[in-house]
Amino acid sequence: MTQTAKSRLFGLWLALAVLLSIAIGSAGFSLVERSFQIRSAEQAQGTLRLTVAGLRGALNRYEPLPSLIAEKPSIKALLSDTTNPDLASSVNLELKQIAEDVGASDIYVIDANGYTWAASNFDQTHSFVGLSYVYRPYFQQAIEGGLGRFFALGTASLKRGYYFSAPIRLQGQIAGVVTVKISVDALEADWRGADSEILVTDQFGIIFMSSRSDWHFQSLQPLQPATLDEIKAFRQYPIDQLGLLNLQRKPIGNQGAERFTIGVGGTEKHFVANAMAIPEAGWNVHILTPTAAARTQAITVIVIAVLVLLLTILVTAFLLLRRARMVERIAAQHAAQELLENRVAERTVDLNQANTQLLQEIEERKQAERQLRKTQSELVQAGKLAALGQMSAALSHEFNQPLAAVKTYADNAATYLDRNRIDEARDNVGRISQMADRMAAISKHLRNFARRPQEKIGPVPLLPIISDALAILSAKLRDRNANIVFDPPLKDIWIMGGRVRLQQVLVNLISNALDASTLDNPAHNGREPDIHLTIETTSDRVRIKVRDHGSGLAAETKSQIFDPFYTTKGPGEGLGLGLSISYNIIRDFGGRLLAENHPDGGAIFTIDLAAADQLTEEAAE
């Protein structure tokens, strides 16, 4: 098979792999999405149970109240003598005080004919005093001797509420009814702002409580004429506000969950709906969880599955092609061997000439083998040199900063020796030794880049590390006319980490900030750039922030800024290893390295580390 045919075969495999992966992903997406929707419905059951418990608690709190009020002597006295204005006034004040104490919306007293003689809202414009509620079911239920329950929109107050009522008995006879109304506005307020929508429907499927006010009085199902007649007779809801919710329902799973598609403002919103009944109130409580999260999870799973399948197919194709090439090579070797044997057989007539020719061929073969070994050795050596070049590039990136510091300290030491300032020269020589130690540590860190370093971490003081980092960069800062804005705390701060590696991270971040504020900032225009260095502490965390005044981080840069060999600098200006190495160093310390844009421009890199108890530096080392 020719090379062109092999390339075509590989391209065909690739096309088939892509088509097969897309087909499998499309076929499985609905099942995966449905599985995540069922899981979302199961997770929402807990919230639904808490909501139902809260509603039942509110109802149970007020349910015995009408019966207790009906036993008050003042209430019975009022129904015995309704012509006494002083008694009515006293009962009005008493009902108002009770309503305020228990948090009820309204409490009022109705006689057996449905006429209201006293109410807690007697002093308001929509007072119930003087109104008849004989048409209300809660009055009819209580006047027959039972406990009345009803939910409706108030005809006088125009506020939604749930009504409890109990009979008032005088000498064994029912003389009237006490009614307690509770508002549902406070219950709804607790639902708003949550990720899920909550709604409560009555026995007709009409929404009378919801976390969305625009769904009030909308029905989940078409209302029959008999239902409308009953609502109109009880004056339960305003007929002109009743409507049918733009809803499509589809069951999912076998636990009663449904998929709701609701038209809202010209768009469709999708939810996973769970429902639970409150039989004693005749309510159904629904919780609607948006399906966006389940859809996102399903897409993620399908994409990963498709990528794994595609990779498997490609690896299989590669192995098959490799095997075919091996078979061709073996066949070619067999053919060459057979041809050689035929030639030897044809030339056996002249034995001497054949022997001479055979010896020559053997020598040529040995020469070819020696050349092959030499070529193989050169290829191995080239591979070693390439690896060495990559390592040298990485090392040079990390060694440039300490080498620059060594150069600065060496020049300073020479100057101090010329001036006979032995102590200062000795100090600079000592710093050169420290930089040599630091370069040795850096080489160890680069060698351990792909695995977790084994050296221990412990409490180290932060301010000396920052001071050393700024000293290393002093020459570069002076060359760029850059200012470090840093207000160190009066007392040193101890953190969990390693002194040399944390100093390496700070040097990288400050150097990058300097490049972003000068080289990468067209608005610099020669002004002296400021690099802000701040320290924030909490009870258990310490955050070191480095802010530049550059052009900030683009969206695509933020997502891969800590990847190895990713850089926004030009060729020859950086390998993209500094931030990746810094990220892994901070992670080894048990901390985080974060990157974000400042609202006023530029980028902020934050080192988040655990705080440590103060120890002596010798003990920490």
C-alpha cells in the first residue's frame, strides 16, 4: 500500500470516528439529560418537604385560634347584646390587640345571619364591620358546627389570605362565627430569590401562592364552567384575572416528577417539577427547578464520552496502520532475501568469482550496519541534545533573575572592596552565596515540576521573603523607573510554605507585573509605573496581592494562564513556565494562586496561603 493510500485510509478512519462519535453523542444526550433531570428532581424533594413543613406549621399555628377566641366572654356578650356600642367598641379593640399579638391579618365576629359586628380593622377604610359574609364557605362550615377553612382574595381588602373560622355557642346554640385571616405575603417573600420557583395550587389547579407574582390566579389546567360558577358564587377569586398558564407538561422518571415548559415573556423556560399535597388544606405545593444545570451536566458528560470514544478509535486506527507498515516491511525483507539467494544460486558456476563477490557483499553489509549504528547513535545524541536544549531554556528562564542578582551583588562587592568597606562587601558575597543556593533549589524545583516535591514545608516569616524578592529585582526596577507601592505591617506575619520557593514565586509575579506595566502597556508613555504590593490577613489565611497597571487579562488568557508553555509574550521573551511553576509551588504549600482583572485597570495576582503560628526562623528551617 502506497503512502498516499495509507493517508487516505487514515483520513477515512478519522471521518468515520467523528461521525460515529457525533451519532452516539446525539443518541445518548436525551437519556443522559433525563437522568440528570431525575437526579435534580430527587435533590429538590428535600426543599419541597421543608416548604410543605413550613406551610403546615403556619396553618397549624392559627388553626386553634378561632375556637379560643370564640370562648371569650366579651365575644359572647357582644352577640347577646349587639345594640350596645360600648361593648362593640371594646371587642373591636380587643380583636385588634389579639391580631397584633399573633401576627394575624384580620380577626372579625359574624352573627348567625352573616353580619359582621366587630373586626380588628374597625378603624381602617376597608373595615369588615357592617359587611355580610354569608356567601363564604368558611362561614357556612362554621355555622354548621365545624371548623371552617378557605383561601380567597378579600372582597374588601383585596388581599389574599387563608381563613380559619369557628362557631360561637350561646346556651348550646350557634349564635355566630369567629374568623381569623392570615396573609400569605410573608410566606411568599421567603421563597423569592431562590434558584427554584415555588407555587401552591388549590383543588381547581389555580395558582394562588407563588414566588412569581405574575403567576397569581393562573391555572395549570383549563377551568370548567361549573368551576367558574363555584368561584363566582364564593367570590373566591376575581374572574377577570383568572387565566390559563402557558404550560406543557411531560412526566419524567417513575417518582411523579414532571418536566414543565412555561412560556414567559415570549420565551420558553424549562423546569423539573415536583409536587406534594397538603390534604387538610386542599393544596398542592409545586417546586420548579430550572433544567439549565442538568442540561449543562449532560452536555459535559456527552462531550467527555465522545472525546474518549474518538480517542479510542484514533488509537485503534493508528495501531492498525502501524501493524500494516510492519507487515509490509517484513514482506520486503523476505523478498530481498529471496532475491539474494537466487543471485547466489545463478553465480555458483564461477566459484571464485562468486566467493569474491560474496565477500564484497558481506563487507558492504557490515559497512552498512556500522553506518546504521552510527546514524542511530547520532539520532539518540540529537534527542539528548534536544531534551537538554528544552531543559536549558527552562533553566535559563528561572536562572536569569538570580543571575542578575548575583551580577549586581558581585559589582557591589567589588565597589565596596575598592572603597575598603569590608563589611558591605562581605554582605554582598553572602548574598551571592544565597543566590547560588537559590539557583540550586530552583533546578530541583524544575526537575520536580511534574510531581509533588518531597521537601517539607513549615512556618516561615513573610516580610524577609518579600524584602529578598525586592532586592533581587532592584536593578530591573531601577532600569524601568518603576515604583513598588508597599506598606509593610509593623509586625511580621508567619505563613505555611517554603522560603526559597515563595521568594521565587514573588520574583516571578513582580517581574511579570513590571513587564505588563511597561512593555505590554501602550498607554505607559514613559511614565513611572507603579506596582502595588499588599498583604491582607484573616484569622487563618494570608493573602499577598501583586497588582500591575497594564492592559489586564483577556478572557482566553485567564482560562489558560497557568498552563505550562503558555505565554502572551513574543518569541524569545518567555517560555510560559514562570506562572505554571509558581502555581504548582503555591499548590504544594496548600494554597491557591489566583488571577483577575482590577476594576480600574490592570491585573491582580493573589497568593492565598494558610497562616502559621510564629516560630523562630531556625526552628522553621
